[in-house]
Amino acid sequence: MLHTLHHPAVTPQGNPPLLIAHGLFGSARNWGVIARRMADDREVLAVDMRNHGDSPRFATQGYAEMAADLAEVIVAHGGQADVLGHSMGGKAAMMLAVTAPHLVRRLVVADIAPVAYGHDRSNHVAAMLALPLDGLTTRGEADRRLAASIPDPALRAFFLQSLDLKAHPVRWRLNLPVLAAEMGKIVGWPNPQGRFDGPTLFVTGGLSDYVRAEHRPAILALFPKARFARITGAGHWLHADKPREFEETLRAFLNA
């Protein structure tokens, strides 16, 4: 089963648990602040997706497998959940809702659409694999070494959250070879049969172009009750760029 960070409800209100699925190269820890705040009235389960963080390593990273991983967690925690997925995790959450709708009460998809994308993140995998790990003792030194291949400091900071400096030897908490081999599946979309008729919210960043107007027919074909919200001033990592606005949007939808 996926490694899960469990946040018990502070004051339970009878709501189903909220399951959070992170994006590519992320982890459950990236969602710690929002998970803890959302746990004021409900149980929150933040998972490390397969081949990420402390979850098991597998040879595949397809959306059918990722949806099955999420289903296993939901079944183990009562049999139904509200599900929030960002980017890769959003596609996994959509696949789960379409193929096992009885497990999902409400669905929130953060800055991704059910379409194949043309971008490829293999260059980032290559940069991380090429990072010399010998003698690394500080994240600052790792950042300096990675700067030669990844000039964006915010992107480096995000990736370096998955570098385990306490391990002997130092290692990435990502199964980088498999992520590279499966990149086509990750940026693609398998076009599943079925649809999810439950309440669905697509939340996008105002500065992001991941979800565009031309994607709406594909979204509505699978999620006929989809609603849309845009967070001004946020990019693709909208939960990090505008955490309070994201939380307010999420809370309003889940408690409607």
C-alpha cells in the first residue's frame, strides 16, 4: 500500500476523509500545511504516489495502476473519500473517479486536464540522475551542483525536497529510472471508458496554461457536473503559490 501521512480530524463533523494525491516529483510532505489545516473537521490522508517518497517501487507508472493504488488506500479507510489530486495526481484521481466512482464522493482536480500533453520532463530526470551525490552533506551544496543543469531556483528547491541527505549513501526519494521510462504515460492520458457523475471541481492557476478552454469538452464528457475555479496570481503549483486562497476554494466546494 502507498505510504500515507495520516492527519486525524481535530473536531470530526462526520465528513468522509480527504485523500490528497501529489504531482510528479512531489510527495505527501509537500501538502503538509494544507493537510493539517483541512484536518480541522475531517480526517486527511496524504499519500506518496508509487515510485515517490516512501511508497513502494514498481516497474510501471501508468494511470490505471496509480488509480488502483488510491483505491486501495480508500478501501482501507472506510470505502469512500473526497479526493484531491494535483497534476499527475490529478490525472490519477480522475482515473479513479471514472473507473471506480463508488469510492469518490467529491473530486477536486488541481491544474490538469484529462488530455495528453506535449511537454516532457525527462530532462529534469536526467539532471537529477546526473547530480554527483558523493560527498554531499548540505542542501545548499546540492543546489549549487544542480544549478548547472536546472537554472530555475524554485524548481531546484522543489526537486531537492526529494533528496535524502540523511541516507547512507545519499539518495533520491524518487525512482528516477522508472519515471524516465514511463514519462510518455505520465504526460499522456489513456482515454478511459465511463464517467463520474459526482460533484467535481477543476481548480486552475491564473498564470498557468495547463487547463485551457479547448479542454472543456474533454472534461465535461467525463465529468458532466464539473465546475471551474481560477486562482488569480497562482501558477501550476497553485497550492504553494496561493495556499490560503486554494484552501478556501477547496473548503467551500467540499462543504457545499
